[in-house]
Amino acid sequence: MTKASSTGNSLTAAKRAYPDVEWRYLFLEQDAVDFPLDFRNETTWPLQEQGRDLAKSVLEATEQGFDGFLLLDNWSSNETLMRQTYGSFGAYYTSVLDTFR
């Protein structure tokens, strides 16, 4: 992926373009920063910790049956209904991930 997207469409397109790829884990940023990045250790370290915590949560949830790419497929096949219910793919993903925590 080369740039951020608010929908799962770019991920769905990538999956279609590369059908032989074994897609294993889908990680989504949950608390996006809305300020310019400052690449000093004291500002990037908390973001690194947050990313590691999220990755750990996703990997642990995957061991219990969580499948981010299955969620993406569900979203793509029912996008109108899903958007009405959750608003965004990120919100849907997070709501399901939270049930594994």
C-alpha cells in the first residue's frame, strides 16, 4: 500500500490483483496522529509503543480466530449495509477486534 485510504477498497483491489499471495495479517492504525511528525525519539517512541501494542493485540486475536481479511471480504460484499451500520471499515474492524481483547 502506498497511501492511506478511508475505505477497504484499496486493500480489496490489492487482494484481487495478487490472488496467489497468502494474506496473513491486516493491521489498521487506530489512533491516527493529526499533527506533523517530529522524528525525535521522545515524540516517535510513544507512537512505536502504540504500534507494538496494536500488533500484539491483532496477533493474539488471530490465534483466537480473528481474521482481518475475512472482515475486509465481508465489508466489500456488503459495503452499503456495513457503512450504514459502522460508518467506516476501520470502525468495523476495531469493533470486531475489541471482542477478542
